[in-house]
Amino acid sequence: MSIISSTRHTTATTTSTLSQRLVAAIGASILGACLVYFAGFSHIDAVHNAAHDTRHSSAFPCH
């Protein structure tokens, strides 16, 4: 005896408004800028050495 069952799949759609996307973009930009400047002007040798080559390849001064 076999039992056939059907399952219904629903797709949840998410819509974001322009203001939500703008807030997310600005927040990501601020976070990125803070990380770049933290690594660029840090006096901690481990942080400086970890990001050294990346900074030089993007013409970011660190010396």
C-alpha cells in the first residue's frame, strides 16, 4: 500500500524599499571606512603587517 502526499511549496518574497537599501549601503560604507582607517593608522604591528601589501597595492600610505 502506498500513500501519496503532496506538499505545497511557498516562496517568500522579500522586498526592500529604497530607504532600506540606502541605509544598508551607508552603514556598510561607514564600517568599511572605519576598518580601512583602523588598519591604516594602527600602531599595532600585527594589524599593520596583515594589511600591508593590500594598502600599498591600493596606494594607501602607511609609512
